[in-house]
Amino acid sequence: MLACQNLQISFDKKPVIKGITLEFPAQKVTAIIGPSGCGKSTLLRALNRMHDLTHGARVTGSVTLNGEDIYAKDQDAVMVRRRIGMVFQKPNPFPTLSIFDNVVAGLRLSGVRNRAHLREVAEKSLVDAALWDEVKDRLKSSPMSLSGGQQQRLCIARALAVDPEVLLMDEPCSALDPIATAKIEELMFRLRERLAVVIVTHNMQQAARVSDRTAFLLMGDLIEEDLTEVIFTTPKKSMTEEYITGRFG
């Protein structure tokens, strides 16, 4: 299980996330919702140490994966990001690599050179990302020849190839059309059978469709977290209800 305890994040001493404690269960999809600027993506990026790369960022509290503090001094950030993969809002395939080489890039960085093993993992990852049938005859082609939705699924396959325990998804469908969005959402349902999925989304309907649990953030504070059905039908906090019903945000 992935969890954060009293997580606080600031940039140049300005607090953005203010002491959040939250669990992200295995084999569940957890949605993080809230208005623009509330800290959703900031929280998500802390869950696999992406802020290590941000000047002026300070993270305190703890983030644990199966009880291990991922910010501990003996933890390698690169290995953390293998265990906790991430898919960004805009598809970001490596343009100079082929479709095949994109999928296995993480494995090669880890020193894997066995061609048969790389082929096996690439096929499995593309199947898992619901992309294999569309690209199996053009694995040597550029990923830039793919549609936006296909590129996003390629990035998901790339993340899956290193066998993560958690997959973080930051607004993964915001740049996609409804058909591509539906494919990504179907994929989330399948992926949760084997790992924890955490998704940031501004789309209330999407959160209601794909997630098991939902966390509502406002101005860096966790207002409420519960089963998605509860959040969308009988929230305990009036602010949650006002946001869900569109009265603010």
C-alpha cells in the first residue's frame, strides 16, 4: 500500500500541501479531485519523488510504500520511480526512439540487454496497455506517427514495462478525445487488478466512473476522502457537496 502521513510540500517556503494524511490501497483506483491550483498535481508528484528535481521544493512528513519510507536516505529515487510509475497529462514518448525502444527504455536503463526478454516484456506491456493490436506491425516506427490516445497508451506501456506496484496518472485524458478517453478508462479498470492506480482529474464524471475512492483537496488541505459513491452521493462536508454540485470551483 502507498500512503502519506502529515505530508507537507512547499516551494520557496510557500506551503502548497498542508499536512495531508492519505492512503492509496492496492488494487484500487483512487481519484484526487479539486479546483485548479488546489495542489492535486503537487501531491501526486510527491508520491514518487518528482519534486527532487524541482528547485526550491521542500517535502516533509512521510510517503511509504509497503511500510518503506521512499524519502529515506538509503532509498534510490530512480528505483522509487520504477516501483511507482507515472503518466503525465501530455503524452511524452521519446521522439527519437522507435515504438519498441520506447516501451523497453526503462529496462535498458536498468541494464537489461537480453533481446528475447525485451521483446517479451514489450509485447506484454503493449497488450496490457491495449495497444498491441494497433502497433504490432510497426514496432520500428516512430511513436510520433501515433495518435494522441495511442501515444498516451504507449507511455502507459512504458511505465508498465518495469513492473511498478503503483501507477500515478496526472490528468491522463485531458488532451484526448472521447473515444481515446474511453480506452484509457477501460485500461484503468484492468490495471487495478494488479496494482494501485492514483489519478488526478478535473473531470467529475471521470472520477465517478473510474475510481473506487476519491479524495477532495482545496487550497492544499484534504477536505474529505471516502468511497467514491459516498463522496458523490452523501459527502460529509458541505464544501465537498458544493464542489461536486458545481457551486464553486
